[in-house]
Amino acid sequence: MNFHNLDDTIIALSTPQSSSALAVMRLSGSFQVTDFKRFIRFSGPIEPRKMKRCQILDENARIIEDGLLCYFPAPHSYNGQDILELHLHGNPFLLSFIIELFCQNLAIRPARPGEFSYRAFANKKLAFNQLEGLKSLLDAQSIYAVHQAHGLLSGHLTEELEKLHDQILNHRAHLELSIDFSVDVGDEQSRQLILDSYQQVMSTISVLNRRAQIESHQVLSPQIVLYGETNSGKSTLFNRLLAHDRAIVSDIAGTTRDYLSSSLRIERNEYQLFDTAGIRQTDDAIEWAGIEKVVGLLKSPFCRVLVCRADQLVNLSSLPYLADFPPDLCLVTHTDLHKLQFMLLTEFEFPCLDVHRDDFISSFEHFIHQRFTRITSSEPLIIERHRQLCQKIHQLWIDYGDLLHEQQDIAIIASELAIVLDHLAELIGNESADDVLQHLFSSFCIGK
């Protein structure tokens, strides 16, 4: 890891550096609060984990801030070190001044991104899966993601994986039993014990594999992509769904050259809504570049929403891009001008909504919320590393099962079983490569 000495005292803001009523500054290391008495004034003794009024002084002992402090002595703190929290006014200039003051005059340095949490990991206060849960909690854009992140933080996934680990060890014990005591137990009974324990593991792994089938971004930052022909009304709908004019609307075909995106909140979940360039054949290099971006967005969004005019429904099946990017929902525009076509064509493989209906917005939001609820009902894994490893372990266990039926050499079977256990150890977080750790901690905010 590229962190400095873990015994250094570090300092950082734990709240955003912007104007606010309050801000929290955090120090971590090995110290006593009295070590900072030149710049932090308080009266009486410090009681751990209790707020106490304090004043921050400059080099000339002049008061520059009046706030609160709270001391968490080691080892009973978030990261196992001495931690001092200063609760101050949220003036960005003043906060930067205080950090600079401390670093220039005391044995303190600025923290690196994720360094507070790395120290918790190094001091065994948090397991690797819990750190991933913490990162997910900080990034969560939906209640589902919040719940899953708290599950990781509280160790629920680790408990499931350790149960799986115990099942595999039980299976290995039956293998070893067949080597050492097959004469006493009997070959047939020994074989049956091995197969039964294999199936027990397979049942647990299959559940995890099903949870790994949904791409994590579909529940962490779900994207709703509006796409279709030029002049189908995508930008108008984009503005209408957002309830403000975000996109330029024009009768000129090809007005939208690049995609636009904006946050859309539905039922306490945050989605990214995309307005995209109309898809058509064109010799315009700039327009074509925009269409290529649309294709990239359509590969695996949370929801593809086709926007088409009512008069286009007759020839909808002829649109070449629908075969590769079938819609999850179709929004039909201009039904006020082409009512007959929309009324006659009601048989599609995907639901259609008339955008001119009074209940269109509520119907659209209901569809999106129901889709999200359905996808998350299987409790998909929200960490991409977990998804990939669960899928890998599932395939390894299938391959191991084939070997178990075909191979008589126990040494070869045991070797393949050890590979499964190695991948499971990586999933649990017992073995994490330095580059994986570096990537995780570098994505944390400075004061976490």
C-alpha cells in the first residue's frame, strides 16, 4: 500500500469542503489531546466519547474558532487508534486554515484518501468485505443499496460465505474419510456421503450465483435510456419526466447530437435518465459519433425505453436496432394525431404507454419502480468483485463435480478442491491482492 507510516498522526475533513452550518475534522494516530493544547483550548478533564466545548487558537493565541471536541482513545475507536473529532463551523477557508495551522506547527500530516479506514483494516477493526460495504454505503443511490451495504458492514455476507466454507470443509472430510476408512465405512456408503455433501455445497453456491447474475450497476446507479428515431419526441419526454427544460427541443431532425443525463428520483431511489441522439443512417460524422455513444449506453442499462410516434408502430419490427436492443418499455408519442394506429396495435412483446394520457407520469414511475423491485427481489450482489468471484466459484464447482464423477485419483480431486477454497478465501476477503486494496482505498473520500 502507498500509505505513509501508520503511526503518523493524520488530519482531514470528514464532511464536504463547502459552506455549511457544521463540519467535522478528524485526527488519528497515537496521542493525548493535551498534545495539541497550544492550538486547542479546553477546561477540565476530557471524558472519552463525550462532547466537550473547545476553542481553536492561532499561532498568537487568538481565538479563531469556537466548537466541540470528542475523543475516542485507542483501541476502542473506529480504527483502533486515538481519534479526535473537532466539530466546527463549516467555513471552507477557516477549515483549510486550521488544517494548515496544525500541519505546519505540530507533528501532523494530511490524510490520504481512505487512510482512516485503511488503519481500521490494518488493526483488524474492519474486514475487507465490511470495507467494501462501507464504500457502497457512501455511494448508495437507492434504499436497496443502503440495505445491502449495511448487510456487508454487519458481516451478513461474510457469515454466508463462512457457512459455505464449512460445507466445503465437510465435503473434504468425507473425501479424506473415503481414503482412510473406506474399508470400515464401505465404498458405496462412502461414495454417497461424498456426493451428498457435494450437492449440499452446490445448493448454496447456486443461490449465490443467481444473486450474481444482475450487473451491479443496474441496482447501484440504474440507468433509464430513452432511445429511438429522430423527431420521435425523446427530448420533450426527457424534459417532462424531469419537470424542467433540460434538453433543447426542436422540430429539426438530429437536434440532439450527444446524450444528456440527469438524476430522476422515483420512490426513494435515484436513477440516471438519458436523452440520446436519434438513431438513423447518416453521413454526418458528428451525428454518427453521437449515435455510437447511444449504442454503448444501450448494451446493459437498467431499463431501455423506446420512444416512437404512433404512426411508426406499424413498421416497428423493421427497425434494425431493436433486434440487438429490445425495449423494456415503449413510450408512444403523437397519439393525438395518430390515435387509430395506437388503438389498433396493442400486441407487443413489451408494454406501451401513451404519453398523452393524464396518468402517464404515474404509470411510468410505477413501471420503473416495479421493475426495480422485481430485479432486487433476488437480492443481487452489489459489489462487482463479489459477482465475478461467485460466478467463477460456481463454474469451478461444476467442473469439480464432473471430475468427481470421472476421476478416481483422490490426489487430483483434492488439488481441484483446493483451487475452489482459494477462490472462496479471496471472496471472503482473507486473501486480497495489494492492487485490489489500493483500488478500494483510493476511491474513498479523504476523511474516511
